[in-house]
Amino acid sequence: MPHAELGIAAYYIIAMAEASSNLARYDGVKYGYRDESGQDLLEMYRKTRSKALGEEVQRRIMIGTYVLSAGYYDAYYKKAAQIRRLIREDYLNAFKACDVILAPVVPSTAFKLGENIDDPLQMYLTDIFTTSLNLAGMPGMTIPIGLGEETQLPVGIQIIAPAFREELILRTGHILENAMPGLGTPRALG
């Protein structure tokens, strides 16, 4: 996957642009929570959004609005869309040589409860192995394979197949489950 290292940056640019675009319509007028304490319509919009949308959602809207703005659209969103096309081609080429791809889910074991919650960048970086298949429009399934030797926290693998081949993912998961008794049950790896 020659362009895999660009996947996480492209994914977050595209995902945040889409969040910004889709949530721009959320104003509390036609549906959802509405803050009634505003003195006028604009204040009602502002208060509704600040109370109804969490910190992470607001962060994504702000970043998405930035990358879609007139001066930055070509520099960010357009380039991310080009990278998305290259990543899709990488997957299509890979599937000429194999039926499925097995890959790690994250570069480490699961986090402890509450760990890294205040570090959004660290949380985003854990998506490095899963974002490219989302960009490419490929289906994937994550299955647990055991526990990390040092942390005793879960470790997983993902099964990736060509678009519209979900049955292949399910069959592969079933084969792995039968070939590796105890797959998905906690056991130390090492």
C-alpha cells in the first residue's frame, strides 16, 4: 500500500469537512435540542449548537470549516480527495493478488478506560490502520485475537475485502475462528 501513510491525514481532512458540511444545517429549529434562552434567532443557533454538540463535534466542525474555506479548499480538501483516489487504487491493485487482507487494527493494545481522552491527536493517530479502507470504500471487520503480553488489554486484527464482498469477510472470520480455537477469548500473546 504505497500511499497508506497519507491515509490518516486525508481521512481526517475529508471526515471533518463532511462533518462541518453536514452539521452546518443543525440549528435546533426543525429537529433536535433547542436552547430557548436566546434573545434572537442567531443567539438561539449559537446556544443550541454550543450546548447540544460536544467538544469533539465542535472541534471537527471548526477544522472542517477551515479546510473547506475559499483560501484552503485546494490546499487541503482537494489534495485529500486526490489521495483518497490513490489509496483506492492501491487496494484495487492489492486485491488482484489476494482475496482478503489481514491487518492490525491499531498500533497498540486497547487504551485503559479514560486514557488519552484529553489528547485528541493521540486518539486520531490510533486510527492509522483503519482509515485507509474507509477512504477506499472497502468493507472491513475487526475481530479480537487476544491480549497484549505486557498490558493484558485486547488486541485485534481486521479483515478487509473488496467492495461489496462482505460475505468474504464473514467467511474468513468463520475460518479463522475454526482454525484458531478460542479466537476472541482473552489470552496472552507472545
